[in-house]
Amino acid sequence: MMSRRLMVPLLVAVAFLAAAGQAAAQPCLIFVHGKQTNTNTFTSYASARNYWVNGSNDFIRTATKSFATSFYVVGYNGTRPYWESQSAGEVANEIVNATNGGADAGGNRCRTTFAQGGTFWVIAHSMGGAVMDFILGNNDASDPNFNLNGPYDQVAQRISLAITTGGAHRGSQGADAVCLQANPLCSFIAIFIQSCDDATFWLRSSDDVQVRTFSNAPARTVNLTGGYEAIFGASACLTGEDDGVVQYASIFACGGSATASYDNSNVCGNSSKQETSGFRNLDATHENHDDERNASDTDVRKAIPGGIWTCGGVPCAPNTTVQSAMNTAQFIAILY
Amino acid sequence: MKKTIGIATMMAMAAVPLMAQVEAGKLARETAKEYREWARYPESSKALRQGEADPVKEKRMPTRQTRRGPDDAEPALSVWAAKVSFEKGQAVDLFASLEERGKAVAARAGLAGEIVDVTGAILAEVAYRDDGQAPDRRAGDGVWSARLEPSALASFPTASYMVRVQARLENGDLRSAAGGFLYSDPSARLTGRYRDSLRDGNLVIAAEVEVAETGRFHLAGTIYSPSGEPVGVAQAAANLEPGRHWIELSYYGLMFHERKVAGPYRLGTLALSTTHRMPNALNDLVENAHVTRAYRLGQMRQTSFERPQLLESAKRLELDAERAEREARERAPQQQ
């Protein structure tokens, strides 16, 4: 009896110390890919994992500091509109699984569960940005599409923040061009946009398909980075700076027209976003839409209005070169 | 700066400010700070900053989709609809203009549009005119207009539609742009009856809706000060059976203290939508729906809401930030 009385507080103390230690661990990174022209990333872990790989370059390895940080790879049906059950619904379910300590299809799991005090950062590329906007903007019972096809409320409760790279928050003028079938010079990277399929139709830049028309402000902050390296042919069809698939107005979730022209100096600041809150600029990079997700171009990074870089203790002036050789995966690795 | 193909090397050589850095733990620390700020309000009610636009109105204001020619060549073709969403039975008014340095320019042979559904099927064709006949506002002003009459839309399912527009320039070149509109058949409407009250120091405005078909309904509204400034937004959603019901919007009292505004308040914009399926069916925006009684500021609650989930997120992020700062300090001596 005596020993049990001693044991209980001791176990509680040990559990508390363990939880406190884990709470201070590095966040688990959850990777959400972008638009696809087939269902491979949904049906095959290898495809979902390889989305982030190009030869010997591996975005996930770099962002996780050679896997020192735990991670989870989400695979959803990237041919479906951002709001559907096989896209937003699947992503939401997988994120909750990750936060419960469940493994992805490749056996990767977050080291610390949400119940144990873990923190989770979602890293989303391209259409993954619109998927996350929809989930995080419909997490509350008062939101228009609350828990439409998955546990959006649990996702919002459990993730700490999201980072999007080349996020299609306001759609893509690349999608417009493909659906217009008008200009053969607009040669987009085939793996992202090949035809005006359902997902592409819902990634156009007009108001009737915009995620903001069907969502509220995100319940957790979505941090924005993206590229300005042009792609021959494709960039000629996009307005302002772009990464060859998505224009700045969308990458940086700007309010107003999704086709407005922006560059590193004048891209919308944190108070001029598509929602009144929940979007924040990080920086811009001389990478194209492909590079942004496979760490294959270690290049210049630039400060943008309201971004995260400081120069001599104050925010760097927009368009200042802040790094001469750093890819987006390396950038993410210095954020945590 | 625009279209940077081939100058990557030059950019890599650009000077990097010596002190450009992302401070350790900064992202986690700033996000935590933001969450503590958000936590002061419930998720269904948000305060607006002084000078901030009405977000309910913003989301219902159509934006222009603009496309230039190859390599950013002017003139650009801009297309837009009169509204983001048209209710069944309404005519759909569409607009387009060719612009060079912001000024309208002539088209050789008028503008033509196609209405395309998600499968790519062309459901209708429209001819744009600039002759001053409704819906065109002024003959020869360079803004071309087209109207889809309700009879032409009778067989359209409620959905998102793409508007594909082409214009032939004076020099024979072609310009094309893609816009769109939502065609809605809402299952409820606002009756025009409102009532206001105070509950627990919050302003509650109830709006009566008449429901024709069982479904889920979302209501969002912006409250304005007596001087006409938007002060805050509130939203609510409910599953309702056919018949008349009241939906309540609760404006958290603290927002009136922060903006130092007493009543009477004006319900400036009100947006109802039917949300049990995607795309949601949007009712027309109602403006200046209701003016409340002259509530005193002292009647409003002044305490922070303290949303527990956000505060928990903030706490965990602060631990993340502390850990990152500690690790940076530990690394620093090793690097010297």
C-alpha cells in the first residue's frame, strides 16, 4: 500500500518530465504535395515521396536536417478539386493520423503525438496550399463548409502552422491558360498542368472557384514563400513575377484580383491578403515551380514586404538579396 | 527584374547584406504572439482594424481576370462578371475590355465568349457589344458587355462556369482570357426581418430566413459604426428544416471597446449561403439590412475571450521557440 502511494506520484512526475521534454522537441514536418495529372500520389507511397525528390536532391531530407526531425508524407488525389473528399478530406484524415502518431504509407511517423505535447508544421506545395486554406478555413462550426469531408477541426487544433511554397492560394493563371486552350506557347510543366481536368478547372483565377469564396480566414497561420524563376514559354502567359505555373498574386495570397501584377518590391504585405488574417509573408526565391518542391536549385533568396528576414536587426528592405545560395528546403530547416 | 531566365549567375553574385538572417525561433515566436492576439475573440466573431475593408463585401465583389499577350504584350484583355454569383432566374451580365496602359483600346471585330462547364462542354455562346444597350452602360467606352438571359440559363445546373473570351486586335493578333461565375440556387432566403439584443455583453442580431429545402445554411455579416466604419464580422451556420427560422450573429462586445464606438450600429452587409454541397449556393449580398438600438459602450463586455485551443497552440510554439533559441546559443560558441 505504502509503495503504491509512492509509485503513483513518481510515475506522474516521470510522465510530466517526459512530456515537457518532448514538448520542447523539434516540430514534426507534414508534407502535402500539389496538383497531379494522375492518381499515383494517392495510390502509391513511392509516388507521394518522390514528389519531393529530383535525382540526388531530396526536399524532405534537407528540410528535416537529414531526417533528424520526424516527418510524415501525405498522399492525396491531386486530380480532384481542392475541396473534395479525396483531396481535402484525405489530407485532413492523414494529418490527424500523423498527429496521433500513426505512420504514413512509408512507415514514417511523428516522434511525439499531439497528446504528448508535439507540434506539427505542414509544408504544402502548389495546390496543397489551396487544400490547406480550405481545411483551415472550415474548421469551426460557424464556418461555411465545416468538416465537409474530414476532421478539419482536429487539423486546425493540432497543427501549429503551415508553410506553403508556390501555393496556389488564388488559383493559377497557368490553369486559366490551359483551360483557355488558346495559346500553344504556354507550355506548362506537364506533371502539374496537362489538361483542364477537374482540379485544374478549380484552380482558375476567377472568383467562382476561389478557395476564399468557400472558406473563412485560416485558423492557423499560413506562411508564404515562392519562386520567381521564369520557365520559358509558361511564364510568358503569367502576370508579374511567377514561378512558371503560379503568379505572385496567388503565391502570396493577395487580396483583390488574382491576376494583378506583383514583384519582390511590391507584392502584397501581411495586411492585404485574401483574408483579414492568417497569411504571412516569408520570402521569395529564384526557383521555379518544380525547384520549390525538390531542392534542386540552390539559389538567391530575396526579402519581400512583411517578410521574415532581418538585416542588422530591422526587417530587410523588399527585394534585398538575403541569401545567395539557399533552396526552399534549406530555408525551412532554419525556421525551426 | 521581370523574367529572369539566364541571369541566375548574376543574381547569385548580388551582394548579400552581412547581417541578413532569420533569428532562431522567430517564426514560432511571432506565430505564438499572433495566436494570443486572435484568442481574444471567439472564432465566429472578429474585430476589424481601423481602415480595414469589409471582408463580407470583399468576398462578394467580382474581380477582373486579366491576361496580356505573349511576353507581357499589351493590350491586355480583362474579363469580369457583374457578380461573383447569380441566383437562378437572374440574367448573367458579363463584361470585358481591352486595355493598354490602363486605357481602353478598340477591337477589330468585337468580342466573343463561350460558357464552359467543368467537363469542358460549351453550353452557350455570347457576343459582347459596346453599343450602350443594356447591360452595356455607355456606347464606345471600350467596356464590352454581354447578357445571358434567364431563359438561356434555364437548363443550367447550379455550378461554377468558365467564361472563355476572345478578342481580335486591330493588327489581327488574338487575345484571350478566362473568367467565370457561380450559378446558384439557394435553398433559403432572408425575409427582411431582424431583431437585436444584448447577451452576456455581446451584440446579437437575429436574421429571419425562410427555408425551402432542408439543408445547412451559413450567414455572415459586418457591423458598422454610426460613422460608417466597419467594426467587426460575425458568422453562424445551422442545419434547418423547411419553414421560417432565426439565425443569430453574435458580435463579441470587446470589438466595440477597441474601436470606442457606441450604438446604434448598422448591419452593413449580410451574406447568406446554402452550404450542404459544393459549390455553395450564394444568395445576393444584402446591404444596410438593419440598424440596432443605441447601445451604450458600457453595456458591452470588455474581457478577452481566451480561446483555449489557440492559447495551447501558442504555448507549444513558445516552447519550440525557446528550444530553437537555446540550440542557436549552444551552436554559437562552437562556430567561433
